[in-house]
Amino acid sequence: MKPENNDKNEINRRKFLQKTSAVVAGSVLLNPLEMQAKPKAKMRLAMVGTGVRGAGMWGRDVLKSYSDIVEFVGLCDINEGRVNTVKAGLELNCPTFTDFEKMMKEVKPDTLIVTTVDATHHEFIIKGMEMGANIITEKPMTTDEQKCQAILEAEKRTGKKVTVTFNYRYSPHRQKLYELLRNEAIGKITSVDFHWYLDVYHGADYFRRWHRLKEKGGTLFVHKATHHFDLLNWWLESEPEEVFGFGSLDFYGKNGSLRSTNCRPCPHKSQCQFYWDMSKSKELMALYAANEQFDGYLRDGCVFKEDINIYDKMAAQIRYANGVQVSYSLTTYSPYEGYRIAFNGTKGRLEAWIQENQSVDMKDYDEIHLWTSFGGLQVFKVPHSEGHGGGDGRLKDKIFRYPNASDPYRQSAGTRDGAMSILVGIAARKSIETGKPIKIADLTELKPLAKRP
């Protein structure tokens, strides 16, 4: 619904928008990390898991921006063809391995990057710390409460550090929301409406890959929504206390009338709207198709395979330790991509509706609407940035180039942050299975705090 276009609100908007460009270009987009001193010694990196995320975001992109301060000393993957393909593509001279412990013993990295299948993260995080390395792990940190507890214990036992790569925290748009909430723009936060939409292109891709199996990715309540739950924890500066979840498989998997093993040999190519021609991507063909002989993994799996056992629509009610209530949902077959979020407070409401469709003619900025109860509407315009809303580069700057820089927005994330994000999804999944609300305190040794530590 559009706001009432009265004179008072129009004056407020004009005055505010005159100031907006300066605010956005200054406080939001200025990266304070750029002012910090560079580390002196090169960081010795090893990576386990050389799929597209490892090869791209943590391989190619790291070498492009940080080769003066980091060096790869080892790559490991269970697929010997894929790990050697990545080594060649990155033009590295380091050795490759299919035996993880052998790699760790031989190359002795300072830092291990973990980008394997989610359900195996804990194995490499724990063993990596035990063998002397600090850890950079992709989200989610792991997929169930037992594995989570084991990681927490290993970090204490070894004295090593785990960094969880929550790049969404670093995007200027989400940082601006954090600033407004910390400045009590809407007073005390009382509730949140948060709804995420994956379109029929991006959403469908999760059902082609290994993510379609609960035992691999913990369902999208864990693999995908960990991003969203971490943002909530960060924005609210509190920790989740109790979760009730709903979820079902209504669209993909067994619901389809046409199916095959994967898209390339599919006899229904001309009929299926979800046919995806992987052969158009030289990178994916080299990385996956050329190496199927080693592990049998089909990157272009059928989205209607009957082994799919995750949910494609999900919802959760979350109660936070500080009293905030959250209504969350995730839909994976939407006609558009993006999310809507609204924070309700004692003095107003903060809203954003972000659309991320690449095929749609979009504005070059995102808007944040701040409604105050007796002051009308203010609109913030935050320019678009590349890489998960501008978060990728800023996250990696903090990890690699300026590790000792100050963290005024508390964007760095460790094991407690990683745990509290996945535990919401784990609790929602357990709630669906049991039909009961799940208390976060019953899952691991961590007890939710009203104020994030």
C-alpha cells in the first residue's frame, strides 16, 4: 500500500532525500578497513573442497585480490579429477590431495578453507584445528546439533579460531539496516516479518545438486536459511530461544510428472520448463562433467528426482531471548527473487523489499523505508554493489588484508554466531519432525542470551 501523499510527508521526503546521497556515499559505503595496516607475512592457505564455490570465491577471487599476502600450499578433494582441474585453472604450483590428513601433515597450512559438502564440514573443521590450522568455513558451519557441539568443544580444546563466512552482514544495504536499528530509529524492536523468495531458476538449482538431500545439506532450513537467521541474530543483537517450524515438499521432487537422472540425457528436454543445459558453461563442464567418472556426481540432476527429501516451502516462528517475535518463510519456486523484511518497533516500522532478478530492469539502488509513528516516511537509497550485495569483498578484506582492524558493526563471525544461525534451522527441522516447539538451549551447551555477546 502506498503512503498517503500529504504535504507534510512530501516535505519530509524532500528534506530527507537531499541528505540521503551524502549519507549513503559516506557512512554506509566507506570501508574503514581500507585505513588499516597490511599484515607482513604471507598467509599459508590450504583448501578442502574444490567445487564451484571453493574454486571461485575462495580460489580465483582470493588470488586476484590478495596474492601479495596469501599463498595456496595445498588443495584437497575426494574427486581427484576436480582438484587437479581447479589447480590448473588457478595456475597454482601447490600439491593436490585426496587424503586430507596427508595434506595437513605435508603442507602445514596456517589457515584451512573448508568448502566441502555441508554435512562434512565438522570433520575438516575439527581435524584441521587439531592439526594446527585456523579455519575459514563456508556457511552453514555444520548440519546438526551433535556436530555443532563437537566443533565448539574442539575450538576450546585446540585454542584455534574458526571464522564463519557470513558475507551478507557486510553488504552496505544490510549494514544500513543495522545502523538504523542500533540508533533506535523505530524505538524498541518488538517483532519482525521476514520472507525470502527464490525464483524458479536459482531455487530450482538447489534441487539439482547435492543440496536436495537432507543428509548432505540439512535441508534449506540449514543450508540456505542460515544466512537469513544469522542476519536476524545480528540485526536484533540477541539470540534465538524457541522455534516452531512448518515445511513440506509441494513442487519439486515427487511432484513432477516428467523426470530423468539428469538434464543432459533427458528425453523430456523439449517439454520440461526446468531443462537446464549445463553444456553452455565451459567452467561447469570442465569442473563437473569431465570428472563424473571419479565420484558419479551429476551437477545437472533432475529437479523432479524421487530421492529429493528436503522441503521446498518452509516457515518458522522464532522467539528471541530479548522478547522479539519473528515470522519467517522461504519459498523456492517464486516467479521473482528477493526478500521482504519489516521490523516493528515502539516508535515505528523499518521496511525493505529487495528484488534480485537479473532478467528484470531494476533500479541501481535498494530502498529502505523508515516509518515513524508520528513523523511520516523517510526513504534511504543504498547503491547496488557486486558480490552478494557488496559483502564478498568487504568480508575477505577483513579476513585476509586487515584481520586486526576494528569491527564497529560487529560483522566478524565465529563459532557462536555460526552455531546460533544453524540451530534455528535445526530446531525448525526438528519441530517439523516432532510437531513440537524446540528450545535452542536443549540442543547444545550454548544458552541463548538476550544480548548477543
